[in-house]
Amino acid sequence: MQEHKRERVKKRISITDEDEQIVTITRQFPIILRRPLIFGLLIVLVGISPWTIAYGLNTSWLGIANIWLLVSAVFLLIYWIRAWVGWHYSVYVLTTHRVLIVKQSGFFSREVADLALHNIQNVNYAIKGIQGSLFGFGTVRIDTLSGSGSLRLKYVYKPAKLQKQIMEAVHRYSGSSKENSTKKS
């Protein structure tokens, strides 16, 4: 299962280098879907209210209320699928050479941020709030050598584990780079 997932992600983000391997793939914690869920429940309320009134009063506009209910259900389904697609296809990928952040927004918009391991200076994590503490998610902050700021990986499940994996990959990469430079000289 994990190997199949790695191959799919490898194709989507176009890892072409033969010696670059995926170390881990992490998705945001599903709690980020809470806003679309709450907004979707409001859509249900707006969609079902006219139908309930028309059905209860047995009015002549029950047919219009049925159409409104159907339109609301279709809109809700599209909205929830769009939110799920955005969550499912947004991933944080750690390879043996870099950290990739793939951010999917809706059906047709994707942003990819790429940070080479040799540019990573420091990796920290924070778990804030009661939800983060209860469910075990937080933010991983990656500081760069260039001083251009930091990369934030938000809503990561078990951020300490990802921080450790990134730091181990950085140490392995810097160790292999030193070995390669000493072999060449």
C-alpha cells in the first residue's frame, strides 16, 4: 500500500533523478476539513428550509422547493468533493534531496514549493491549542540558510516525528555530500 502511494506521488511531482528516493509522505490532519463541514451543514439548512415550509403547509410551490432542495444537494456535494480533493492531493513530501510542499486548491489549481535539503538550517515544531494537543497535530517550521524566512507545514500529524525525519535526512544528505566531495579530490 505504502509503495503504491509513493509511486503515485512520484509521478505527480515528477521525481526524475534516479538516486532521489521518497522518505515520507505526509498529509495535513483531516481536521482542516471542519470548516467545509460546518459550511456544508449551513448549506443543508438553507436547502431544506424552503422544502420543509412548503411540505408542512402543503403549498403550491412544493415543486419549486423540491428543485431548490435538489440544487442545494448538488451544490453541497460539489463543495464537499472540492474540499476533499484539496485536502487529499495536498501533501508534504520528504525525499533524500529535498522537501516538497504540494498544495492543491480545488480541482484545477496546484502550487508546489521545493526546498533543497542543503538549504535547511533548522527545523522546529509546535503543537498549540487544545485540539492540537488532543489530536496530536501541529506546525513544523523549516528555517532556511538564505534567511529568506521559513517554510511552515501546518496541521501535520505527529510533527515531532516529521521534524526528526527531516533532520535525519538533512544529516544524511550533508554527510553524503561531504563524502562525494572528498572522493572527487
